[in-house]
Amino acid sequence: MKYILYFFFFGIITSQAQTDYNTKKGFVAEGYDVVSYFENKAIEGHKDFTTTYDGAKYKFTSQAHLDTFTANPNKYVPQYGGYCAYAVAEYNKKVSIDPETFEIRDNKLYLFYNSWGNNTLKSWLGKDVKGLIKKADQSWKTIGKKH
């Protein structure tokens, strides 16, 4: 019984420590190919090329992109679980994104909200981006975990 309780509580602790990913439409980046972003393209992935990494599902445009991702997934996973980088930095909140509004900076993928005349990428670029990244990194330490 003692071991069963240990594994039960350990399981709860481990599951709570997982990153929360923005999986609107069932996939990170709303099903857009995270490898394509590094080619400066926002392209929706195809249902034939999918994988799961760290409990979140991803779609890709080709087998080659899927293979590229699986060889080094940490390079391609969007910052802040795929939530709007600006909202994480400025408001300490998880906000959905427009998968076609993104920036690659220092070899990392940042996604942004862009709707109703509010393009947060423009706001992001209009400020001290390095300072925003520091703020977002700090904020993500507390809001980035599943509860």
C-alpha cells in the first residue's frame, strides 16, 4: 500500500510539472508546421505527418519536416508553449495566437496574437525585445505549468 500511494502522489507531482501547450485545434501552433517557421513560412501541416512530443501534438507539411523535428524537437518547440509571447511578457497571461504571426529570434520561435486590429508582434517589435523576453521567461516559470 505504501508503494501504491508513493506512485500515486509521484504521478500527480510529475503531471503537474508538465508544460502547458497551446493546443487550439488539437495541435501546437494550431497545426502549423513548426519547422516551416524556420524557413520563414507559416504553413499548415498535414494530418499524415504528425507526432507527439512532451504530451503535445504537432503537424508537419512533409515527412522530411517531421524527421527534422524528431531529430531535435527542442529547437522547434515554440517559446512559452505556443502562447502569445507578448501577452506572456506584458500581462503574465496565456493568450491564443494567430499562427501566421511569428518571429524567429536567436533561433527560437515566438508566436503572437493578431486579431481585431491588435497585432502584438508589432507591439513586441516596438519595444525592448530583449527586455520583453526576460520578462516573458520569468513569467513563464509560474504560468507555464499545467495545474
